[in-house]
Amino acid sequence: MRATGLLVVVCCCGLCGCGVAGRSEARPSEGLAEAKKPSFEKQLSASYHQTELKISNSADVLATIHRLEYEMLSHSKSVVASLGQNQKDYKTWFNMVAFDENTLTAKRKYFFVVDESPKTWLGKPRRGLMFDSEMVLEREVLDKPCAGESDRQVVILRQVSKNVRNDIGQLAQDNEMLGICGMLINQVLETVLQKLQASPVPATKLSDAGGFNFDHMTLGNGRIQMVVTDDIVKVKIRLGGPYN
């Protein structure tokens, strides 16, 4: 699998840590509005949309998450991920699900794709990133005392970043490419968090239909939307030409 391009994107803005243990089964690999998704991404994210938090179990997820001819399957005791690459189209993607250790049902789910396409003949960059996540939040996060709504949004988004880092960390040791993707995601989330900490008022825009606009040093203009319903948080990020 090609790692050089993603490493360049990550190293331009600094690295975020990824962790330990998992097992990999190697296989050969190949705005915020749904209407903006290319059909290729819609096909790749099918497993993400079919997985239902608190309902789908590991058998349900394994039946949809892995395409043998294109992707590599990695798993730990409570996390499973399927990662693939299309060398011709410069795309890398993964679907990942984390399970509740007591109920054995899906607790967090993720879909990620990055387009590393070079500039077009007109000189316009085509690099872009799409990231969707949905997760059940712990009561201690939801009930944490906050100064206001902006502070609450920052607390929740920081927990999202922590969960992404921990879930990918379980698989990164045996799946280098997944670890690199995790670095990039957390780099983007940290960029947003730094902007919100500098001026917390924009955090109230996270739940708006258009989300919150921000800039990434490598991928350009981006938007993030975060919506909390009961104990479930949904985050969507779109960055760069193909997706924003």
C-alpha cells in the first residue's frame, strides 16, 4: 500500500500519536450534503450507513464491512476496520466500528476517505478529505459541568478526537496505513479545536446546517458539523476540492 503521499500530508502540519495492538489479515488493495458525495464514496460508505449504533452486532458488521478483493481487514478485541486503496485514483479509505464490550453491539462507527490526486492541468489542487463518525457518548461526558453551550461543544468534540485516537490506536501497530490515516484525522480535529479554544463563540455554529468553516494548512478550506441527539454525537468533516 502507498504510504508516502499521506505521510507528506501529515508531516506538513505535525504528527498526532497512535497506539497499540491488533491483528491484520492482509488482502490485495486497490458539503456536508449527501448530494456532493461522488458515487465512488457512496459505495465505499455503504457499510457505515448500514451499521446501527446499539443494534448492529459484530456478525452484522462483518457481513458488510469487508470487500475481499479490495481491502485489508484489521481487528482487535473490540474494534474492526476495513481499509483499501485505489492506486489509480489516489484514494485511501476505511470503515471502522468499535463495539461495546458488554452488549457486543456497535458503539462507535467511522468512515474516512482521502483523495491525494495531483493538480489538474489547470493547476487546481484536487486533494480532499471526507470523515464521518457517529458514537455513543458516556454519561460522564454529557453530564460534565460546562460554562455554556460553546464550552460543552468543545468538550464533546475533544472526546470525539480521543475516541478516534483510541480506536485506531488498537489497530495501528499492525496496520501502518490505518495509523497514518488516524494521524491525519486527529490533526484535522486538533486544528478545529485550537480555533475554537482561541475563540469559543464559533463552537455554537457546529450544529448549524452549514457547519463551522476552517482552514487546513495542507488540504485547504474545510467544514465540520457536529450534532448531538440524546447520547449520540454525529460529526461530519469535508476538506478540499473534491468534497467541500
